Amino acid sequence: MAKVVLNNVSKSFGEKEILKDINLEIKDGEFCVLVGASGCGKSTLLRMIAGLEHQNSGDIFIGSDLVNNVEPKDRNIAMVFQSYALYPHLTVYENIALGLQVKKVAKCEIQRRVSRACEILQIEEYLNRKPKELSGGQRQRVALARAIVRQPRVFLMDEPLSNLDAKLRNQMRSEIKKLHKKLNTTFIYVTHDQTEALTMGDKIVVLNEGKIEQIDTPHNIYNHPQSVFVATFMGTNPMNIIEANVNNGFLTFANITVSLNSLPVLLQDKQKLYLGIRPEDIVCEANPSYHFNVIKFEAKINFEENLGSSKNLYFNLGETNLISSVSAQIPSSEKYNFSINPKDFHFFDYATKKPLKLKENYMF
């Protein structure tokens, strides 16, 4: 086991800068998820930790070792790829054991490690099969077993579940979390899937255009986003973002006006800002719970998206397109009555797109 530290790490391909002054510490035994849109640099960052790419500047430490010039095979890490990377002509046993055989580990030790890894992942019955005889989930378990037998200090996983169907992805997410608890080893996991990030990570690192937007727990990433990007990127449904203006003691957004006294932030006259509101915080009820500051309005529905236990309602508030996430049990209608509690608003500076400071000791 080992912690991983990156100090001022940057990477360019030609004139294109992929990663810019990355500073990150992943604790020993932590499950850290790197998440972001395609092209943000998350896989490149993982490959630099593995030694498959070399940074242009900065230092990478694994444990107490500076590994800038250490070959991948000598970093004592194991990597699980999106494509499984299994040898088709070898059996499951041979695929798992190959790395140990190359290192000339004793045969009895190889058998012991392979047996333990297969027991953990429940793939003992597949040892004599070839990869083509396995399902996608079974192949991924073999790839994980191949990593486990190496007894690495750090596990690196590059979108390992992206080739699986939705049901199997859910199952494998749970299996990988169980595996992390059993091994108690440092895991660094790359994904573009926000649900994977929020459900799997102890720590989430949100990347955007080569920079770190936020490092935090899943709870804080979702409930206290530190930028408009994080707010709109993380979550099954993106946070609604609305432009707002302050004039003469009132905040105006879309076609709604609210007294500044009812808001938890200090705002200046003529100030422009962004309001954020999660879809689940736009309440659709016949009799919404009372709150003296509650904002109520009626809206015509443009589109209704049924998701089984819930549904998304798409509508306009003034010129702004919004989404409300509600129970699927609410009867369909052309118009709905909605309510928003100001305590559920997120406030972002218009220029920096960073959160505005809340009033001290504000009581909702």
C-alpha cells in the first residue's frame, strides 16, 4: 500500500497543453476517482502515474519514492484497462499467472496467489476457459484477478466498466468496492460517469480542461460544488443554472422577484450572478410544505421523461429552460404548480463562476 502525490505536474502533446500544474495527494488505502468529460486529461493523468506517459514538468511520488524516471514495471502498480487486455490464446489461469511467471515467482506461490484472487472474485470455475468463452463481466473479473496477484502498492483503473451493459455495470461497481475493502489498497479509478464517481469514491477529483475544479468527498461534490462546471457536471440530472440580477433590494431571475432579506448571501445592487437549483429541489406537489420564503409558480410542461420510479419535467421559466425531477406517481398534466425554497439555491459569481460566500449564522 502507498499514498500517491503529484506536485505541479503538467503534460503537453506538442503545443497542446493537456494537464496544467496538477497538485494532488491520494492517501494510503484511499479510493480516489478521477472524473471529467472526454478530453479533460484524466486518463493521461492515470497513465503518468503508471509511467506509460511522462510528464513535462513536476514530480510524482508513490509512497516515499520519486518515480519520475522509474519504468512502469518497477513502480509496483497494477493497471486494469477498459479493453480487459487478455491474451485470447491463453486460459484464464494462464492470463492471471503470466505476469508472475515473467517475474520468475515460484510455481507454488503463483498457484497460491491465483487461487486467492479467483476466490475473492468468484471465478474459480473459469480457470480452464479461454477469454472468448467468457462474458464481459467475467473477463473484467479476470483482468482484476491479474492485477490482484501482483500485490501492487496501487491499483489503477481506466474506465474498466464502460464496455458493460447498465445492469452489469451496477453489479461490477459493487464488486470493485467490495474488492477495495478486502484488499485495503490504494485505488485510483478513472471514469466519465458521474454515478460511478459518486457511488464508488472516498475522494473525487473533478477535472475540466486540464485543471482540477474540485477535490472533495462525494457528499460535498454534489451538495457544495465549488464551480458552475462541477454543479452542472455532477449528478444524474445537471443542476439548473439561471442568470439573475440584483436591483433595489430585490433579486430577479426569469420572471420571479425575491427580497434580498430572504436570501443567505450578501449581494450588492446591480450585481449579476448565477443561481443554481437541483432538479429534485424544484418541488411539484398539490400542497407543497409551507415556508414563509417559498417561491411558487405555475409552468407549462414542454416534455415529460419517464424514468420508472421518477420522471423529469422540462419547462420554461421566463426564457430559461429548467428540469424538475419528481415522483413518477404524480399524474401527468400540461401544467404543474411548482415551489422552490430559497435555502436550496446555490449562488455563483457571474465572472468567476465560483460560489458566493453565505451570510454568517443565517437561519432559514
